[in-house]
Amino acid sequence: MKKIVLSLAGVMAAATFAPEASAVPAFARQTGMACSACHQQHFPAINSFGRAFKSAGYTMVGTEEKIEDPKSDTSPGLSIPSTLNAAIVGYMQYSKTNGPSDGSPGAPGTSSINGKTTNNGSLQIPQQVSLFFGGRVGENIGFEAEYSISGAGTGQAASSLIRLKVPFVQNWDTVKTLEIPFSTSNGVADSFEILDTGAVNVHAFNQNAMAVISAAQYIGTATNANGVAFVANNDSFFTNLAKFGANTGTGKYGADSSTYARGAWMTGDLIPNYDFAVGGQYWGGTSVNDTLAGGPGGAAGMPVQTKAWAIDAQLLGQLGSLPLTFVASYANAPMGSNGMGNLYNNGGSTTTAIAAKHALTVGAELGVVPGIATVQAGFRFGKSGQDAGLLATGVANGANASDNAIMVGATYSIALNVRAEVTYVHQSGDIYSFNATNNPNLYGNNVYTIDLAMGF
């Protein structure tokens, strides 16, 4: 049990302290527009124009010079920016948890952690650095690639591909359709997503408390995925149907045996003066996962189910003269079946999960100094899928352990492409019923984070 809980604490800490690089100044260079043209209050959340840019497959250009060869009977044509659009996005971060700070084996309330942890305070410079390439490949073909250049000790492997997407776009009378081959470590939803609800992690308005303001991020859908997405969209709706495998494209087991379906409706003027959208997500099927041991002879290559569903909504607009973002979501990941775990319920464990993992989340951000500073708040009512009795006393009672949280935060934009963020998260519920024997208090239940994000 100690190993299970230690693993959970590690996952919780990693999820809490790992922002995703997501604003792409390469696109600002291509369009000739400032970051605020596409982003809601600040990066990485996007507004209606940002949705239109993504929906066009990153092909929109501004005043940037292009190299072109008209399409003809003897040429398929060429239309690319004269300069390769690239960007560097990086995070510096300080984080602090409130567990025991001496890190010595056998200390009261601990297991056997040696050395320093986030309980002592952790300063990471950098926390993450990514190199982006993106933009127009052809008149109706786009491209986005993110490559980690952080190096050892930053939580990202040096020289690793984080995501790659190549949208092929067709324009019909009132609808665009896209076919998007993709590989990503941000979950299959990253294949195509244009809402700010946290349906995909890269658009959550707070990157340090995604599991508090997004139910999809709480259950754990931001896992490796590669496959092909088929998208239809216009100003009023979008759909995404993807076949994927639960690995990145370089994995051994890349069969696209799982299914993802997403639909959302952008309601226009249904609520006057507000940009309102509502949607749903579905994950289904089974994949063979490269990183989970459980294949022949205990080797990596474990079959896991990829089952979950979610509903979400967002409201973007003004509260008086102040910009407002409001998001809400509910997600549910059932237990695995037929001897297999569910990847989205406690990481595919067949021993830890005893019930569905689910949560209701709400988040809001208000621009107290429009364009410069915001304040944030959010909460989560969650059920962890773990046995509450086993955590508290070591004796199973079949109750689904609660896992709740509240967050408050603030951002300050030093420049449109440089943002400071402060976040506090307080966690509560059965899963934090710490005791030294069955559920050691390794990291406490409070998390403080300060980070500086920039892209150029």
C-alpha cells in the first residue's frame, strides 16, 4: 500500500507543478498580430479569433512575405512563409508543499523519503523549455511541432518530441473539414480542441491547478496518444472523431485501437454579450501501452482500456468593464473490466481503483486590470476511485475516497508574451486522511506555486 500511495503522491505533485507550454509566438510572426489577438486575457486560453485560427489549420497569414508557385496543370503549387516560424517557450517555477520538510527516513508522518522534496521548496530554472515550429505548409496544410529542450532534472526528457500535428484542411460552403495526423503527450484531445475548459490541458487558464479547474485533467486524460483525427467545424460548432493508440508516435505499440469523440456548440448570441459554448467528450476502446508493465513475462506492453466521458461549458465576456472567463466541467472514468485497468482511472491500476473516478470542477478568472492583471478561483468535488477505508485504516470498506480542492491565483502580464502567475491550492477529503502506516503524509495537502512563463 505504501508504494501505491507514494506513486499517487508523485503523480499528484507532477500534475500540480507541470505547466504545459502552449502559447506559440511563431504564429504571431506568421499572422503579424500581437498575442492578444488570439488569446483570452492572457496566453494560453484562446478567444473566438484564436478558435478561427486553429480551425483553419494554422494556415492564416498576414503581411509576412510568402514563397509561392501557383497551382497549375504542371505544378501542385507552393505557398509557404518566406521565413520558418519558430519560437521558444519556457517556464521558471518555485513550488512548495506542506509535508514534513526534513526528508529523513522514518520521520513522523512520512514513509522513507530521502533527501529534499517540494516540502523544502523547489526552485526550477528552467522548469520547462520547448522549441516550437508551426504555421503554413501549404495553402490548405498546416503544421505544429513542440520539442522539449529542457534537459535532465526539469521533468522533461532532453530532446524529446512533445507533440506534432499536421492539419489538412478542406473549405466547403459553410464548414471546414480537417484530417489531422498527430502524436502528443497532452492526450488525444490535443489533436484538435478550441475551448478553454481544460478539455485539453494546453488551454487551461491556470497551468498549475489544471486538476482543480478541469475535470478531464483530474481524471487523467493527458496521456500519450497518436493517431488521426477527423474534424468538422464552423463558427457555431466543431466535432472531432479520432482513432488513436495510447502511446506517442515513436512507441512500439502504435495501433489506433481506441476512439475519441468530441462535440461542442458555440451558441453565438444565446446569452447576450457573452461567448458561450457547451460540449461533451467520449473516450473508448483498448490500447497497448508502452510504459505499463504487464505484457508477456511482465515486460512493458500492457493492454489498458481508455474509457471516460465528460461534459463542459465556458462563458467568456465582460463583468461590467472587466473581462471574465468562467468554465465548468464534469468527467467520469469507470473502473477497468475484463482483467484490464482503465488508463484514465488511477493510471490503469487493477489494484488501486475500486470504483469510478469522477469530479465536478468550476473555475473563473476576472481581469481586474484588463490586459494586465487577473485574479482566479476554482474548486473541485472529486471521487478518487480508491478505497477510503484502505487509505484511512488499512481495512477496505468499499467507499470511494473523496478528493476535493480549492484554488486561488493571480496573474500579471509583464509583456504580452511574459506572464507571472501565483497559485495556492488546498486539498481535502478522504484521500488526505494521512496516517504513518497506510497513507503516509508525504507531501501534505497545500501547494504554493510561483512561475514565470515567457515565449519569444
